[in-house]
Amino acid sequence: MQNPLTLVIFGATGDLYQSKLAPSLFNMFSTGLLPNDLNIIGFARKPLTDSDFQDLTKDAIFLKNKNPETKKIQDFLSCLKYIRGDLENLESFKSLGEKLSAEDYKKGFCTNKLFYLAVPPSLYEVIFKNIALAGLTVPCAPDVSDKEEKWTRVLVEKPFGKDIKDAERLDAMLGELFDESQIFRIDHYMAKEILQNILTFRFSNSSLEPTWNKENIEKIRIIFHYAKTVEKRGSFFDGVGMLRDVGQNHMLQMLALIAMEDPSKSNGEIHRVRQKVLEKTKLVSEAEIIRGQYEGYLMENGVKSDSNTETFFCFTLAVDNDRWKGVPFEFEAGNALDIYEIFIEVYFKNRQNTQKFLVSSDQVKMRDAYEKVFNDCITGDQTIFISTPEIMAEWRITEEIIKKWQAIPLVIYKKGSTGESIS
């Protein structure tokens, strides 16, 4: 991957950058998955110097990698610069554009531009508009060579919108400002190796696929158990809750992956086959919904003192099609539980065994999914990214659940509880 790259990370002083993005980018740089001609620009409101940003990044890397090679980390940090800017101020984006153009003129050629929105969803709209109004949707300054070969792309974190109307509005605006080929909507769980392996497990096994249906499967559980509290994410989390944080996106995408038809029979259109499953998915029963909140949540930094936000939920969905009609898909997710474990478990009829796909846990070391997110975006592969129709189908399911659980009181549970004891 030799084409020069400029990566701009909006919200580069936040938890996502420090906990996920910085370590992943360093790993990619260390293994040659990023170009030697690399510029990473952190863009945020905090008054930092380039050196401050490099130190922040170095600390983040050492938290994940205790013994990085000195030469490699020095080379990586030398690629980092920091620009203090207001995400809601157009002039800050114009200034960013001038600096990017000046760098291209200095090099004598144009670099690919990748903009990563590591910010709360409430800032998406203003950032999209400012990128476009500042002329940043075009990768190259005038009179810079190679511009016909270069691209500009945007990486957008979940959740995309706060409800279906908001998602539709954001998508319409994106469609006016960017070409669809420029937009990469992230669900980083879809980049995890085990979920990629499910496709091989299902569709490369000629004896398994005929049994993957309602005649042979009793139920499927999709579980997201976290031992940690919301920690530094209090302000963000309180505005979205557990359902919007992991249910509306990660868990529904996992359902689509486990339940979809073979994409090779639909001309390889994996987005379309996932969409078809989601469009047939619905809530089974309002009576089975449980919402919970762990003791002490209201004391977390950034959380409203009277917050009604859920930190735990469980409910059952159904996929109303010929393959899955009558098979329950049980969803359960929560923070501050007894264990960190994320998995899909398939229960077969008339057998004692189950098939468990362990997605993440404290006991199993797995490659960070963000490396694949960056790699696939840079190479232009949108397979693991989420299409607009999928997002709208996910929001339809989510809004149905939210409407049904408005009157359901929160169950207050102790930190360290098991999911079973709450549900």
C-alpha cells in the first residue's frame, strides 16, 4: 500500500482514539500495512501541541503494547501532527483545508484523504457540512499532480443517527455532499475475525448449510456481557443507552450474519442479503423485555442524576421467513456484569451440544478489528461496512422495541451480577 495517505481524525483526544485507533494504527504501521508517506492529523478542541499529541498517542500505544520497537514508534510518532479546531466552526475546517493543500504543494503531489469521525453522533451533521463547505470532499488542491488517481473518504462511527428520522435526514445530507463510494459506515464488530469466519463455517460446509434452519435449530442467543462500567464514556453513553450502543448495530448485524442466505447466490451482494434478514426481523413479545441499570450508574461522571438510561437489556426477536420462522433469537447485553464475554450460541434440536462462536473475551487474545476497518477503507472494500438500507432496517427494529419498553420500569442490579440473575 504505497499511495501517500493523509488521515484526519476528528475528536482525536477522546477515548476512542486512545483506546482503539492509536494502537491499531501503530500496529498497521509496524507491519507495513500503512504507507511510508503517512500524515496523521489529530483535530480537536483541546489546546495541544504536536509534541503533546505525540505523547498522548505514545501513552495509548504503551497501554496495549508494552514493548514496541523504539525505532518504529519514533518513526510512527513523527507522522503525527495536531490542529486545534472547533468542530462546529467552518473557519476551522477552512484552515484545515489550507494546511492540507499547503502540504500537498510542498510534496509536489496529491495524497489520498481519509476523514475519521471519532465523535458523538450529535456532531455528525455539522462536521459533514463543514467538510463539504470547506472543499474537503475533493482530495487535491488545484494544480497538484496525480489528482485523477486520488480519493477522499469518510469513516463514520455508530450509531448512525439517534432514530430512524435522524438517520434518514443524515443519509439524505450525505448523499448530497458525498458519493456513496466515499462513505464508510463502521460497525467494527463486523471486522472481527470470528464473524468473518462464520461465513466460511456456514457456506463452505456442504453438510452444515442444509441443517441451518428451523427444523434443526431450537434457538440462537446473541450475548454482549461487559464487566466494566461505562467509565469515561458516561456522557456519551447516557445519551444513547445500551440498546443504541450495541443492540441497534452490533447485535443486529450479528443476527443478520448468522441468519442470512448464501450471498454467492445473490451475485455476492452481501449487503442485500443482510438487509433481507433485517427486514423480516421483529420483536416477539413486549412482556419478555427487561431493562436494567446498575447500582451507582447515576454517580458516573457525565450521567444525569435522574437518568432513565438502561445499562442492561434482554428481549427476544424473530425472523419471519421460511428458514427461521418460529426460532427465537435471544438478545442480552449489559455493563457492570460478572464477566466480559461476547458470543453467539446456536442450540440444536434433539441434541445435547451447541455451537458457540466466541467473539471476544478476557481469556482469548484477538486481533483488533480496527486494523481491518482501516485497511478495508483504504483499499476501498465496503464489504464489512453497513449500507443505508441495513441501517434503516436496524432502526425500524430498534424503534419498535423502544416504543414498547417506555412504560417498563428499570430493574436496578448490583455490579458483578450475572445476566441470568437479572433476566
